[in-house]
Amino acid sequence: MKHLAEYRNPEFGKSLYRKIHEISTKPWNIMEVCGGQTHTILRYGLMQKLPEQITLLHGPGCPVCVTPIEYIDGIISLSQRPNIIVGTFGDMLRVPGSEENLLASKSAGGDIRLLYSPLDALQIARDNRDKEVVFFGIGFETTAPVTASAILQASRENLNNFSILSAHVMIPPAMAAILENPHTKVDAFLAPGHVCTVTGTAPYQELCAGGKVPIVVTGFEPVDILQGILMAVEQLEEGRHEVTIQYSRAVRPEGNPQALKIMNEVYEVVDRHWRGLGTILGSGMAIRKKYEKYDAANKFDVRFKYRDSLVNHCGRVLNGEIKPIECPLYGKECTPEKPVGAPMVSSEGACAAYYHNSERVKAGK
């Protein structure tokens, strides 16, 4: 708790605010990519104390929010087949598919287990040799290595009743897509620190140079985020665009070589649809042919029918074009109890962050 308190120190936070105010001379739009960072910003009221010319935008850094509808439909269809056990993270239960969600399928009798890791699904497969166990692999470069390691372990054990429906995606291509959007407002990025503990900074160098935007790899506590904003504003005001690391206590430029090796062994890069954002080139991680026996889409002949987001406003939120409170459905037709779009479902979704911190948003704290 001692070290945690250091990154929530109010006096240190005030000194960072003063520095940001002192150096800010122009309007700048800074996008934090990670949903966890968005929740910290809202929970601690960080936006309201920034200079008027500094605007924070909220990006697509919530894996639940961007998992495409066709993959939700695909895992639902598998959960409805006899002798299949589906494992998934709890956030995925209430994400709307084209017609229903996993919770409805579970209520109708589907054997759906809430798990913390694909390694838990491995154990279920060992304990239920007469059934097929499918884990729904979602997330960015943070969770992808664990899913890959589960496939490698299943291969070593020749565990033939285990497979993965992989919807894993990578963050840098999504950031590039945002910069290519003609409606983008982004002047700088706060990159997700947990992703970069795996990937390092190399994937962001080309993006930084091509987009001419500063990218600051940032942590998740209030002081982390304020330092990240300060480092971004310093670059913007000086006309620089570099990749820098605020989250140096966890991130190294080279990342995690072992995790990268595992990912490269199991996955190949493919184009992938993102919910609300459309197709993003080179953004997906598909299971290589070498391990196709552990690819649930291949094993069970899952046919994906691409469907765009049911709610166009969600895509605009994920792109940083509008704030959640600017969506006409926010807090009315769309609430955490009755979500219309994925950003209101997930614990890391921007709309959920605004909703659960509505009093701070209204009070301007």
C-alpha cells in the first residue's frame, strides 16, 4: 500500500497540474487508449482540473467493447451445441450479439463457465474427457500470451477436447486506424502500459513517426496519468513526436521476449473486424495452421457472418469522436442494467465509466 499511495499522492498530483497549466498554450486533444485509464480519469475527476485547452478523448482500449458481433454470435452458437462446455470471462456474458447474449444462452441451458484464465479451461477439459471445452479468447497483447500458452500446453498433453475461439486483437493497428479517420481529433496518445509490458515500444515507433503524434506509454494510477499528460503536452508544445515511457516501473523498450516468442509461435497476423470500428488491417491474431486442431472456428466449422455495430454511436465513442454523454442513448435506452452497446457493458467501457461516476461528471470534481 505504501507504493500504491505514492501514485495517488494528492500533493504530487497538484504539482503535476501546476506544471501542465504552466506549459499549455494551445488546444490539444490527448487520447488515453486503455479503458482502465479512462476509469481512473473519471473516478478521480482528473479531466476537470486540467487547463481548458486540454481535452481527453477515450479510445478503443476495452477488449470486451471491440469484440466483433460475429464472434459473439459464434461463441453463442457453440454454447448451444450438445456436449460443449464454453469458458469465458465474466464481462462477456452480457455483451449483445446480433440477437441475444451469452447470459441468455446460459439461461436456456448452455454449459457456460465463468473463468479467470484459459488455463482454467484446460483443467476443465482434463476433467471432462467426454466433452469438448471451448475457451473464448478475447483481449489485446496482454491476454494473448496466456491463451497461446494454453494451446501449447494442450499440444504437449495431446489434449484433443480443448480448443480456443480466438478474437485476440492488437492495439497499434487500431491507433493507426484512428489517425487515418478523417474525423479524428487526436494530437497525442497515452499508450496502454500493460500492453507495452508485453510488446515493448517497437510497435509504436513507426506509428509515432508516420502519424507525427507523441505517444507516451502510461500507467493506471492518477499520478501516472497526470505524468503521461504532462509528458505528452511537453512534446506537443515543443513540436516533437516521440515514443516515451512514463510507466518505467513495468515497461522496458524490448517488452517481454518470452511472451512475444510464445505469441509468434501460436498466432499469425490477420485482418480483423472491430466492433464499431470496422475492418482494421493487420490487427488480428489468428491461430496458425500448425495448431489448427485447437482452433474452435476450424474444429467446429464456425461460419462468421460479418455484422457491423448495431449502434453507430458506439463506434463514434470508441473513435473519440464524441463523449459517452453526447450519445443520445446514454443513460436512457442504454444503461448498465439494460445495455444497448458494448461500451456500457464492460467494466472497462467508457460509457460504463461515465455512468458509474456520473456524480463526479455532473459536479465537475
